Amino acid sequence: IARVLADQMEKRVIIIDTSNEIAGDSDIPHSGIGRARRMQVAKTELQHQVMIEAVENHMPEVIIIDEIGTELEVLAARTIAEKGVQLVGTTHGNCLENLIKNPPLSDLIGGIQYVTLSDDEAKRRGTQKSILERKAYPAFEIIIEINQQNSWTIHEEVQNSVDLFLRGNFLVSQVRQFSLADKIRIKSKR
């Protein structure tokens, strides 16, 4: 992804490489990242500072972040997204529902909050008076869940997927599967 964005799409790409899993462990970054620049993180607890430093000092169009896991890193990711920089990042979880229900990480998808509705609004929506709603725009526009080595679930509109989940509706997503015989098979999931 880094190489395609940097070399073929000619974007300014910065990789925040905390554990050296993206660009390799040597002083010279792996050629697989192309012209993307790597910023190594000396201590994992400083990743959020390096993320902000990348935006302030290097003017990237895209930042690639490995393993967003703390509230400070989530806040830094939201700040980066709000500045108009495209984010590509990973976090641990099995599915979108895991992010929604994980308080430190839920701000990546806009965060959730309890809202009390008026009697009329609750009747109109057909819900209880106290409901969960997304409180802000997500930091990421698209989420890809890696289900298995050859199967992915794609949420093309994160805010719609989160809103539908919080209303108790089924998520609209796409499941893509790769096999040598069929190449890539796409099916919609509701």
C-alpha cells in the first residue's frame, strides 16, 4: 500500500513504524515501501507524539500507522484526520463491533454516547428514549476486517455501518474472498 501510494499515485507518504513491521528492522527502509518515508518510534509509548510530529513537520498526504492501541494514539489519529491527512492504520479486533464496544478505540469510528430523546422522537423512531449514537465523524472512511487469510469484510461507509449497528440493524458490508480458481469473489452482506 505504501509503495503504491508513494510511487504510483505520487503522494507524500509517511510510515509511523513503531515495531519495524512495515519497513524492516535496519537503518535503511525495506524497498517494499517505495518512496514512502519512515519515521521510527524509539519507545512505543511515544507513538502518538511521532504521529503528530509527522503532520507538523513533514506535510504528508497519507500517514500509515501500525497498531493504534491507546487513547493517545486514537486522539492523534483523529487530529490527523481532521487536518485532512488520509490515514491507513491497523488496530486489534475481530470486527467493527469490537471497535464500537472498545472505549479506548471507539473514537476511531466516531465514538459513541448515550442520547435521551423526547417522547415524540422516540415514538417516531420506534425506539427507547435513551439510545446510543455516534458522536463524531470517523477517523477512517473505510474499514477492512481480515477474517481469514483469503477473506475480508469491507465497510465502505464507516459512519453508516456504525449508525446501523447502534440502531440494531444489520450492517451493510461486502465480503471479498480470494481463491486461485475464482480470483476474487464479492458478495454483499446485509
